[in-house]
Amino acid sequence: MLRQLHSLPGLIAALLVMILALSGAMLSVDPALERLHQAPVASGQLNVGQLAGRVASHFSGVEQIQRSASGTVIVYYNQNGQAGAETVDPLTGQGLAPYQPSAFSRWMKDLHRSLFLGTPGHGVAGAGALFMLMLSVSGALLLARRLGGWRNLLRPIRGNFSQRWHAEVGRLVLVGLMLSALSGTFLCATTFELIPDGSAIEPAFPAHVSAGPAMPVANLPALRNVDFNDLRELVYPSPGNPQDVYSLRTAQGDGYVDQGNGALLSYQAHDSTRALYELIYQLHTGQGLWWLGLLLGVCALSVPLMSVTGILLWWRRRKAGPNIRHNSPAHSADSVILVGSESNSTWGFAKTLHDTLHAAGHTVHSAPMNSYANNLGHARQVFILTATHGDGDAPSSASQFLARLAKNGLKPGQPFAVLGFGDRQFARFCQFAHQVEAAMLQAGGTPLLALETINRQSSQEFSRWGQKLGAAMGQELSLNHIPDRPRTHQLELVERIAYGQQVNAPTHVLRFKAVGDLPCFEAGDLVGIVPPGSAEPRFYSLASNSDDGMLEICVRKHPGGVCSGFLHELPEGAPIEAFIQPNPHFRPASGKQPVILIGAGTGIGPLAGFIRNNKARHPMHLYWGGRHPASDFLYEPELNRYLADQRLTRLQAAFSQVQDRSYVQDRLISDAMALRRLIEKGAQVLVCGSREMAKGVMHALDEVLAPLNLSVLTLKAQGRYLEDVY
């Protein structure tokens, strides 16, 4: 519901909001330009009487003096029957330049305030401000939910390019956009008199004035008592009319001044309503707060980017949505698939399962988890495929499932299997899937399989789950899910460095050059390679940046490995087809804090890339495990060079096939004191390698961190522990 509340106004009002934002950004420059050309006057340095007297020495026939919120003084006069207006120096009263309001600025104001449609246009602009307010509030709620609560609002944001830009920019400009939208909505409401602005309360026009001759304006006591910075407007009496008066508007109130004796004849102070209106007007326009105007203008410039990335995200979710054929009614299906998804990506896996079961002769019903109503009828098995959102929360299509399950119950002994989708970088990886499994057990269900989890949409892990599921059901299931992938690029192998043959772990460092253009990438991103005879890509972590002029990976040959075997046999000069998959959540943090790199085997690839590009020489400590230093010490020459030029601060290597055999976990335990010091300095930990190695590293680091009352889970929650495991 929250996502729809955010998306729908954005789609409806995208063009309107962009027009209002861009025109507002253009207008936001005006207060700063005014201030740039106007010298500030200190409070108490000049009063209104002095100002009027100095103006009188340079201009005759003065009719009005105005002071803008930015401090610009404008004198309107009538000299020899010719009306004129000039900006003046308030300290001398001397004219600076003829005053001619900018036609462009006037045009932009009409566009921003009414879209050139008059009164109806004010209503349309107000609706645009209201839409922006809804988008800002719902966007803030979505961001907080995605990051696991308001306390995590400054945590790193993960996702694809559009997701990260949309969320990162939104986080930066959120307060500014909310302020502009809220103040704009308020001003529109005052235009249509839905909210009072305090202007209806005016001072009473004086019934009696003195009969004496007019005093020099510089000597009028009432004007001399008003500080220049409080002046808004001074309107002169009609020439030759002794019964007329000066009309004075100030920041605190309005009144009338006797031209004969300079007395304040009547005065009406601004009430709280008027003060509120002027404050909100100032906050919206930046008049008098030029720096705020510029900040709001910069925030407004983000709206086109937010609109474009938001529409792209909506379109991708729409394309990724369910398109299920042969979807039987729930009450007549023997297999029911319930799906919990935030961005619809889980539906692609559900569709593969649905189609495979249907081809195997099952009647299948697939639906969002929120539609559960215990109408499963003849269902022999229920499959729940669910993602986890934010800090262990339910995704949008499953937010009501646990409540519905508690209310409607479950058929006693109902066979079920839960498959969780998530990202191991998050501290509460697949947490909602665990909650669902526990709730199904409590409701009386019988598990076909124990809970399984899929990391980062892995097709290989999904296929392995399908084999286990087929065994549990007593039939063969082949779940070959092939997600949409980007356009491939041709690469040519230019260099191969072989390791590990003597210890039966043949491993090659492969370097490719692009044939034609290649998108930008960084060490830690993934390259997807489709081997001949297979439709499913294999992913390898990159050990290079695009700035290095090559694409580098580290590949160990696995027995029966289709892609690793293909790459190990690939001759130099031969081409392959590949695509880049960004992996932005696996990066060293920017800044001077230490970085602890931990890996084993080919997991050293991206870690070596991080070290290679550590040109600022920030502290980097590498812990790595191999088999034998004489055979598979991967990147040994490069690492020695990096130690020499201080891109690598310290190297701790462990080898399992030497006399004093050890593993990377042992090196961590033996180096506990140094690690604790690094963690206390704010160090970030990056782990790359096999899943079993990562588990051992986690246990070892928990032991190391215990004296600090910390754990790996704590570091994950702080965004200081990142994994790339396989």
C-alpha cells in the first residue's frame, strides 16, 4: 500500500511536479542576486527618517519607498510629470540604476504560481505542491522501511543504478523538498482563503490630523523610531493635501504617520497569523534568506532525476510482475505457490516453479501471500517463495500474510516448503522467511523440506533447491530459471597466469580486453559469462576497474565445471560473450578508516583489485588462505609490490598443505589484538570466498570481537561487514 501511495502520485503528476520544481529552482537564484548587488545595513545604523531625508536630497516628487526582504531599496517618484523608479544606496540615498523588474523573472513567477492559467492555475500549482508533499512523506517512509528503521537512515544504500540514485538523491534532498512542498501547499491554501494570512486586519484610518505645515520627512519622529531593516514600504501623502498621511508598513505592523507633526496616528501590530504567513512565505521563496533559497533550488533540481529514475523503477517492477499461464483456482489446485516480493523479482522464480510443476502434470495456483484465505481445498503441497525487506520485514505483497495465517489457520498436517530470497550483506538475511516457516509450523503444517535460502537471486542455488524438492515429492524437478540479463559484450583473452596445478587446484588469473565499448565497472562487480552449450550465465568477481584497461578474473577449475573448464581451455586471443552486473554493496568504504580484507582461494580476486586501486594509501590489511606457497600463492608478485609501495599495509597468508598447516581463520585468531585495535578505529571488514570459509571467518571474528562486546552481526548492522560468498 505504501509503495502504491508513493508511485501513483508520482506517475500522475510527474510533469507538473517537474515544471514547478524547475521554475522554482530558477526563481531561487533571485534573492541571492539581489543580495549580491545590495550592501547590507547593520541594525541601528540607519532609521527610516534618515533614509527618507537622504532620498529627498537626490529625488523630487517621491511617492513611495520600498525595501525588499533582501534589502534592495526602490524609490518611485514623479518628476516633471514623468514617473520613474530607481534602486538606491540606502546609506547615501543616491540612485544606483533605473529599476526595471526582469521580464524573465515575471514570466517564471507566472509559470510557477499559476502555469499562466490565472486563478484555476493557482489551484493546479497547489495540487502539484500537495503531490510533492505526498511523494516526500511516502518516500521517507519507504526509505526508512528499506533501511530497517529511522535510526538507519544514514546507512549505505544498496541496489541497481536507478534504485541507488533514486534513494541516495532522495535522502539528500528530502528535507528541502518537504519544506518547499509544505510551504507551497500552505500558500496556495491562503490564496483561496482556506487558511487566513492575517492581511485582513489593518490599522484604522485616522479621523483627525494636525493642521500645521508639513515637517521635513527626515525629522518625523515616527519615522526616526523605525529601524531601516524593519521597513517594508513607506507611501507618501498626496502633494498639496495637508489632510493626507504617510502610510507605513514594517516587519512588526502597519500604521499611519501625521505629515504635520510626525506622530504615529494609528498602528496595528501583526498578529501571529500574519507572522506565520510571512515566515512561511520567506521559507518558500528565500526572500531575506538567500542561502536557504539556493539550498531549496538545488533540492528542486533533483526532481527531474527523481522523476526519471522513479518511472524507470516503476516500469521495471511492472515488467517483472507476474505473467502466470495455466493458473488454476486455489480451491481446485493440488499445488499452491504463495509469493512475497517487494520489487517483483521473486515472481520470476515463482513462474519457473509454476511452469515446471504444470509441465509435470500438477494443477497449480500462484498468488501473492497477502491473498491467503485458507481456501486451499485439495492442495497436496504449499510452496512459499518470499523475499525479506529492510531490517527483516515482510515485503509489500506479504505484509498481511502472518495476520491472515493466524486468523484463517491451516489445514492440519498441510505439507509445505519455504524458500527465502535475500542478500547476505544484510544482518537479518531472509529473516521474514524464517518467521513464515515458524508460523506455518505453529499453524500445524508439515515441512516437505527445511527452510532453504537463495542469496542474490542465484539461479544455481534455485536449481539445487529444485532437485531437493523433487526428491521430497518423489519426482524429478528441473528448475532452470534464466533471469533477464543485460546485452553482452565481446571480450578477448590477452593473458593467462596459471597456479595450483601441483596441489590439484588448477587456478588461472585471466585478463581480457574489450572488443569495442565496455560499460564502466569496479573491482568487486561481477562479470556474467555464458559458456557454449549453456543458457545460464556463471558469475565471477572482478579483480580490476575499467580504468585498468582490462577485465580480470580469477577462476579455479572445478571437476565437471562447464564454465570453469571452458575458461581454462580458452586459448589466448579467443573471444567470449560477457556482461557486467554491478555489485555496489561490496566495496571498501570511502574515507581513511582501515579496511580488513579476508579471503581464501579465488576470493582474493576482488580483494587484490581493491588493493591495486588503493592509490590514496589508506590502511589495508589482507588475510588470505591458500594450499601451498610454492604452487597457489595467488597474486604473490603483485602483493609484494603493493606492500612495497604501501597500497597494502600488511599481509597475513595461511596455507593448509604445509608442515605447520593453518587456515585463514587461524590467522585471524592469532592476530586478535591487532584486529581489535583496527575495529576500534572504525575498520570495515570485507570477506570473499566460499560459503564454508565465510562461516569459519564469522565464528573466528565473533571470538576476536567478544572482548569488545561486539559481534559480526553488530558490524553487519553498522554496514561495516560485507560478504561476497559463493
